[in-house]
Amino acid sequence: MRFKYEELSSAPLLINSIYEGGAKKNPAADDPLTKLFKVNGFIKSVGNRGGFRKSRKEKNGKVTNEIAYSVIFSSRKVKEWPNIYDESTGIFIYYGDNREPGNNYLSTKQKGNAWLKEIFEKAYGPSEARKTIPPMFVFESTGVGVNVEFLGVAVPGIKGKTMEQALELKTYGEPQNQFQNYKAHLTVINIEPEGVNRAWLAQLKDINGDTLKYAPKEWINFAKNGPHGVTPINSERMVTIDNTRSVVLQSEKQYLRKVRTTQGKFRECLLKETPTCKVCGMNIRELLVASHIKPWRDSDDIERVDFFNGLLLCPSHNAAFDAGYISFDNEGNIILSNLLNKENKELLQLNENLKIKLDSRHIYYMDWHLTNVFKK
């Protein structure tokens, strides 16, 4: 799925979805993560800079020092510290924030390594401690503007690994300029297809909230059983034309390729049925348009490729249908908008006696079109 900047304050958090930035041409002002994680009823979101962004809990309209959740953002631009996501295993490698020779690795300005140590100790500790770990939402730059892709919800640790193996303390640099930094292994967990419930974010933000209420089932499983009991994200999510709600998009180029492929196959299916305009019978294949009854922008990934969400129309009747000047009832009878005058009806060769063949499986989409697109 893809969400425009204007939609972000209410957009769901869906795996592999793309969230677009704003259009002010100012990276800070256009940052999509700040808007995406602004929760209704709370003051602060996450910051608009850096690879590790915290959102703090709030109490009676005031921000506390306790972390509610964090956003890990990988820009893929820091070559020395390449955060790496392995889709086949669901493992995300994240480096700590100590980069200065001679500096103690737990004494960084942002306390990033100290925070990693704390959450890993909790992850491998008792259940009650794990319940206090702030969830981590992992995002990656798409490489175009400030657009980001949601990779998933991560937990500290790896199934079958000790804490020392999952949180490696590595030494870097030449002997005279050595320093230590953490190399953390996080597991991106398997969550429901409908994604993260925004109500969970509100519970996490509230100092008195229930951190497990509305949480993904696998997060609750992690809280109970720790890293050794988690199920990593399903690595078999593939781009298909038929039965998937998840769209695996590693870059904007892949997204555009997905759109072209999907629309091309959708049109091929409609052409195979009857290669003529449903309204007028025009049969020049190159000019026929595969029109979505429920528009692409409003459909989910299954609806976008559903044969019964489509009509094959000539350019003129496609434009009239898309703009809501014509629609059809459950029997296939044409419904003409009052905004069409007699002259335009004649130019478009439209009259009240026109009828098209519809299947019962078209009806859901046509009802949606009548309610949301048709100009009454």
C-alpha cells in the first residue's frame, strides 16, 4: 500500500507500505514519520532527525522522561554503520551510537548504547520486565525524497541466541584510536495482515496505558516468552497478482513496476472476457481502458486486482464513469447524473435505456461507486 502525506495522521502501519513525505522541499518539514506517529490526544510525536527517534509517554498533558516507543530509521547512507535487514530471516542489525575513540561506549550523548543494553537485559529477563520494553518500529528510506517504507515491529534478541550473541560488543579502529560499539540483532516479528492498530500507540503513549492492549499477538507472545519464543516475520511474502494483501516493495522503482504489472494483468483479464466497451461496443483494443469501479486509490491490494472491480470502457465512457457522471444499478441499468445536459448526453450517446451485463460479484463495487463517486 501507499499513503500520501496528507493521509499519514490516520494511516495504518502496514508492512512494506510506503509513506510519502510532504511537498515543502524542506526535509524537516516534509518528514513523514513525525506526522505518521502523531497520536490523537497527545502532544509530542517522534523527532524529525536521526536514525533513532523516541516518543515519550505523557501524563495529564505533560511529557514524561519514560520512552513510549521508538522509531528506527535507516537512511542507507551511513556506509560505516550499515544497518542491515535480512528479509529471509527477519533479522535487523542495528549499530549503537558510540563513534568516538576514547569514549566509553555507555557514555554517549544520546545514551543509545545504554538503552540497547537495558532493553536486551529486559528481553532476556523475566516476563514483567519485557512488558516495559518500548516497541521499536523499523523504517527504511525508499531512496526517493523523504519517502519511507515500514519494515515492521522489532524486538531485541534472536531465537536460539544468548544475549551476548544477540548484543555484540565490538571493538573498532586502530590500536591507538580504538573504541567499542554495540552491534544489536533485532527480530522483526510476524504481525497481523491488517498491521499495527493505532489504538496501541495511544495506550503506549499514556503513562497509565495498558501496553499489551491492542498490541500485535506476536508482541504479546514476546512479552510472555522472550526472544526464544518469537516468530519472525513471514519471509514468503511475494508480489503476486491474486491472493496477497501485502505488497513487498524494496524501492520506489519496484513499487512502480508492481503498479504497471498489476494494471497490465488486470486489463488482460477484462479483455479476455469481451474486448469491447461495455457501454457502446467500441472494439479498438488499443483504445479500451480497464476502469476500476472502486478506484485504485481507494482499493486494497486484493480489490485492485479483482476482475469484478473492473469494466472495459472506451476513453469517453471511462472518463464519464471515473468522474461520476454515469453509474449502474444492481441490474446493470445506467444511471445518468443530473449534471449531464441533453447536449452532452447526445454527444456521449447516452440514454436512460442503456443496460450492461453485471455479475452479482460486481454489485459490492458498483454500490461503492454509486455512494462515493457518482455525482447526484
